[in-house]
Amino acid sequence: MKKKTWLSVVGYAFSGIFVAGSLAAIILIVHLFLEDKDTKEAMNDTNQTKTLAEKEAQALDAIEESKQGEGIKGYEDISEFVSDFHSFYNETTGYGAIDSLDWKLQMEKAKEAKTYLNHYGDKISNEALKRDFRDIRTMADAVINEKGNQEMIQNLHRYFHDLDMAINDYSNTTDIWGVTEFFGTGE
């Protein structure tokens, strides 16, 4: 009888140790999983809240990428392209000029934008800037195909305005239209 009691005690002890060890392992695994999840969430939050300085650094990288290869229509890089188009739209749409657009001139400039973006637009590694260029190309196509309207020309102007602020630090105004994905609201 004593032998069975002793074996029962040892058996219960080993069972208790096994249960305690299993619980400790489960708690450790759950803790590591939750910690990993918190780390991933923190990384996502960090990625979503890029500072203006980071966006400017990306713009500089995009400009450097665009300097590779031969320029089109005299543009050495994307920054010059964006600046030129912003100036064009300031001259042809600003201060009420949008009410009397020269559609032939708008179509010619849209063709120029499309040619440049067909060559360089997809070579940009920054996905937000690449999507903005695709949006511009889509609007330029509509203008070329005579399906554009004043609102579309105004949106092209706003895209180039915000990109000029982001890429070239354009500072003749503090207005930000918030239409580009790359620059967002400028914050």
C-alpha cells in the first residue's frame, strides 16, 4: 500500500509540473504573439505618419532617378518638368483665365505631359508619386481626346501646384489643394 501511495504522490507531482510547464509555455507563446502584433501595429502607424521631411527626401530620390537617361522636350529631370507645367497652368488658367481657355494650346501641353510621363512616369520608385503621374496622364488623355473640361484643366493645375510645392519647395503661396497622393495635405 505504501508503494502505491508513494507512486501516486510522484505521479501527481509530475502531472503538476507538466501542467505548470504547459501553462508557462502557452503564456510565453501568447505573450510573444501579442508583442509581435503590437510591434507590427506600431510599425504600420509609423509608416502611415510620414513627416514632410521624409516626403521631401523621397522627392529628391525621385528627382535623382529621373536624371538618368536623356531628357525629353528639354527637361533635365522631374522637378523641372513639374515646375514648367505648374507655370504653364498658372499662366493659362490663373486669375480667371480658365474661363477663356485656348483648347488647342491645352491639348498640345497635355500631349507633352503624356509623352514625358510615358517615358519617365513608371520609372519612379515612389508608388504615391507614380500613382499621381498616372492620374495626370489619365487627365491629359481626356484633354487630348477632347473629352476634357475646365474642371479637368483645373485639377491638372492643382496636381502640378501641389507637386511643385512638394518637389521644388514652391513658395509663392501657402495654398495646398491636397489632390496628390504624394504630397497629401502637405502636413
